[in-house]
Amino acid sequence: MNVFKNFFDKHGLIVGGYLIFAVSFWILILILLPQLNMLDFSFRFNLPPSKVGGPEDVYTASNYTFLMGRYNHEDVWVWNSTDLTVFYRTILAAVFVTFFDLLLCYPIAYFLAQVARGGFARLLVLSLVVPFWVNEILRAFAFRILFGDVGVINATLKSMGIIDDSIDFIREDIALYAGLGYAYILLMIFPIYNAIESLDKNQIEAARDLGSPWWRIHWRVVIPFAKPGITSGCTMVFMLSAGALAAPQILGGPSSLWFTQLIYQWFNTGGNWPRGSAYAIILLASCIIFVLLMMRLFKVKLGEIGR
Amino acid sequence: MKSSTFLSIFVGGYLVIFFGYLFGPLILMSITAFNSSQFPRVAPWDCFTFEWFGELAADDKLLDGLGNSFIIAGGVVVISVMIGLAGALMLTQVWPRARPWYYTIVISPILVPGVVLGISTLLFWDRLGVMVDASYDSVFYNGTFLTVLGQSTFISAYCMLVFISRLQRFDPALEEAALDLGATHVQTFRKIMLPFLYPAIGSAAVLAFLASFENYNTTVFTIVAESTLTTVLANQVRYGINPSISALAVIIVALTIVGAIAHEAMRRREELKVRRGELTDTSSAFGNFMQGWLSGNPAMILLMLVFVAGLGTVWFSSQYSAGQCKLDLREQKELLQQRQGPDIFLPGSDAGSDTPALEDGATDGGLDNNSGFGGVFDPNNLEQAPTDADTPSDGEGAGAESPGSSTFGDVFAPDNLNEEPQ
């Protein structure tokens, strides 16, 4: 109680009350309780409202094991290969998108932080921000125009005589990767930019004076210094692209689903909310585990990122 | 230095590719909004037109969603700015051992997939509603309410980050001085802290508005039976695309560019003011303004260009009529078809309806011929084709002979998909 008394002494009743109320509303009502409730919900059977709370309303792990497989009516274990494939493809594709973004964004972040100056640098930053604020759906739509069957790229390639028949970029998921990578460029650039900006120019100068070629300067000086920024950029891009829904819905090929689309289906057409929440938790948990594993692999501490 | 020129060419090429990737899709999409073709495309250009903007303005569902989006964004701005401010102020108040936990919890909504946030919000309020036995039109099942809460969960964290970065430059001595001089806590908060945070409140509000306005992943679960701009758009895009969406994109892109440039100009003016204030206090307000306006700021020049381009467009549209162009195009097409001679699937005189949409063509075909396959099996089809193919110059007559063979309307007319004249 002493803590609270000190707190209110320091801030006064009104301001202190506002702080306490707003923060606890946020943490409890908006963040923690809904997540815990979802966790609880995912361990239940999908019952009609009349049976909720009745004797059949018991805990079960069946929603989770459903992703792996289940026993059919002859008691033979059948792997749920469709969902498992979707799951593993989603993670793999998210890794790919992250890697692509890193390759694309590291040079521009370095350029912005160390090379570009004054009005030009400002213009660059400004032009980075604009595409980011255009609606997610519209961005995906733009890529559909670009990569569609009669889209700009196919038309150009045809008129140049490189190909005869349209390439189905959407079925090959190229449109999806390009669209996802596009959406998170900014989230990759800014953490890296922040990290590199605080690098003392003299270090680069010193390395150059000592005769180091440009690639070794990056490999030995800039990248180690920017590692926290790179990690947080990669983490954000990976989490967001694995959890993306709009781009896969619009740009995804007819035969390739994204894991979030499975969740969406359980909630809408499937009508099985507990299973949908179990899938959502699986997505969340595996993304977190994957990120932590990667951080262990690249020897980055959790505290270093998010600065 | 040879290697340095090589390097600068490399860097220049890279910048071109990067910004091509960044802006190419948006520019192409914007161009398609002015093409009269039914399918959004650039390559075979039909007619310059503004009709898609008109169609956009007549789309009730979209406007309805837009209204909802504004209401939701307003709610989110209020809640997120308040929560974000409190969250940032609390960060220094939480005792040190708990601080990493606190920070992890409040920052986590940014990383948690939006889908998960939407689902958890929906389920939580659904269960609360069941607990208190609320009716289905109560607040627990209200899409707008749920969406505001669901979005605020993570947008508050964005706002908090904005406030934290501003607070890092705050001098706590100011607050202590005010308290020492006898101000109450509320007074200190209102007269010292809030004025210091005003710029951050502004940018947090803008950020919250934009983030709420463009959110889809969370909204699609929490919106229940209602709709927002993004959910309406997503439905439209998934079930068939047409250039009126491009028209909307043009508007949004234009607003974003103007907003970003205005923000940049404002920041620049403020900086100039600060710098000039340090040097001299004598320069006139007008001189300040003009110098701020034109001091080689590329953003300002760009804004002028946008303005000039806008004026040009208005002038052009008053001089130009899309209808005439479309008529011309139709004539051209008819001429072309007649010259080529009739194809089984290419009725010459039926093209009067000016490149009908796919669905229209299909239903027309279905209505004209009551058999499911239209006139595919009409023996005349096969008989006519070879004879006419021998006499390609006999355009008019062939055109008149073939309308009965319009099997699927214009569905298979090559012109529908690919207007390139062969």
C-alpha cells in the first residue's frame, strides 16, 4: 500500500488515478484477459450455446492435435497433411520474405544513415513513408494489377517477345511474395537505419584507411554494430508476414493457403471457434519460438532489440 | 577514380530499382483508374476517363464502410492517445525490477499477429456478454465497439512509443521546479507536461488515425455484422476487380502524399524558425515565410508540382469528353472485326454494347439461346466459318450473317481480354 500512497502523493489523485486506470485497463482488459480467455477457449469442445457450462463442457486438447492428425473411424492415425503443409509453407514463406526484405533494405538503410544528406535524405524518407500508409488491401490490389494474367508484367514480357504465353505469377506465389515484401519494407528499414545512424563515421573511415575493402567494412564493422536493429527489423517482418491475412487472400494462388486463412475459415465458414483459436495460438506460439531460436542462433539478446 | 564511379553507378542503379519497386505498383494502379477499360490495366489503353470516380462516389456500400471507418478511427484516436500517454508516463514509475515485464507486456501487441488480437477481443467480449446475459444488440456484440477496442490494443503501443521518444528529452527539473513553486500536481501536469507533449500528441493522433483506418487483420474479426472501408474493399477485390478501386487508390495516394509533404514542410518551417530565432530576431514574418517556402526544399517543390498537375487535370477534363473517344474506339473495333471477317465467336454487329463485361456477355448469351450451350452446336457455325474465312474482304455481309451464331455473347471475343489489334 505504501507504493500506492507514494504514487498518489507524487502525482496527485486525478493524474495518478488516470494513469492507474488507463494502464490497468490496457493491460488487463485489452491485452491479458482476452489472450487468457482465448487460451481457455481453445481447449474446449465446439458446443452449441445450450450445452455450454453443462456436463459436456470439459477441457480437451483435440483442437491442437487436429492440426497434427486424428484417428479415423477405423482407429488408424491419419496425418492432417493439408493443414501441416500450409503451416510449414507459411513459416518458410515468411522466412523467405524476411530474408528478401533484409537484402533489399540493408543497403538503403545504410545509404540513408551514412551517405545521404540534407534535403535528399528527407525526400527519401518521405517517399518511404508514403507507400506504407496506403491501405494494405490497395497495395495487394496494385500487385494484382501488376502480376495478373493480363497484367503489366506479362504484357511487357510478351510485347518484348521474351515469352509467348502469360506466366501465372499468382499461382506461382510470386505475386504474394512481392506483395508481402513490399508491405513491410518500412518496418525493416527503420530499425536498421536507427542502428546504423548511431555508428561513428570514424570507425568506417579508420577501416577504410587501414585498407579494408568495402564489403569487409560492412561485414566486420557495420553489420555487427547494426545487429540489434537487423534483429528487430527481421522479427517484425517475420511476425507480421506470418500473420498477414489480406495479402494472401488477395494475392494467394488458388491452391496455396496461408495459415491465417485456415484460422479465418474456422471462424467463418467452418464455424468452429475453439479450433480457430487453437490454430491462432499455434501460430502465435510457433512464431515466438522461431524468433527466439533465431535469436539464440545469431547470439542476440532479447533486451537489445526494441530500443 | 574508377572504382568510385563504378560504385556510384551501382548505388544509383540500386536506388532506381528500389524506388521502382516502391512506387511502380502505386503509379501503375493510379494510371489504371483513368482507363475506360472494364478491367484495370495499362497496356492496351482505351480511353481517358473519369467515370470510375463517379462510380466510386455512387458505391453505397463503400461509402457506408467509409463512414464506419471514420467513426472507428475517431474512437481509436481518443482511446489510444490516452492509453499510450499513460503507458509512457508509467514506464518510469513502475519499480525497476518489474520494468522489463511491463515493457514486454505493453509492447507485445505490436508483434502479436492482428488476427490473434481480433479473435481474442471477439471471444472475450462474447463470453462477457454470455455471462451478463446480454442481448445481441447490446454493446458486447457491437462491431464498432469491438473494433475500437481491438485496434486500440496495439495502436496504443504505437502511441506509447511516440510518447516515450518525446519524454526522453524532457527535463524532470521543470516539473520539480513547478511543484516547488507551489503548483498542484494537476496544474503541473496541465501546464508543464502536456504543453511539452503537444507535438507528440499530434503525431500520435495522426499515427493512430492512419493505423486504424488501414487496419484489416484485426477488423475483419471484430467487425461482426458491420463493415469498414477495408472489409468492403477486401470483399470487392477478392470477388472481381474493377478500376473504381484504382480510383479510390488514386484519392488515397494523393491524400497521403499531400499529407506527408505538408507535414514535412511544417517541420521544416519550425526548424527554420528555431534556427533563425537563434541567429536574429529581426527578420520579418513574411521574409521568414518566403524563405521557408522556397529554400530549396524538394518537398515544397513537389507540392507545387502536385498542385499544378491538379489544375492541369481540371482544365483538361473541362475540355475533353470521354464519350467521344469511346464512340471512336467502338467504331474502330467494329471496323477491325469487319475487316478480319467473322469468327465463330466474334459476332460483328453484336459489338454494339461497347466491350461488355464478362458477366454481362455471359448472361446475354444464356438468355438469347435457351439451350445451356448457346449456339455452339448450331450446324451453321461450322458451315459458315470456312466459307467466310476464304473471303476476308467480304466484311459487311459476313457481319450481317453471323449474329445468330453469337454463342456466348462476347465472352470469347479476344477483344475482351486483349485489345491489341492484330
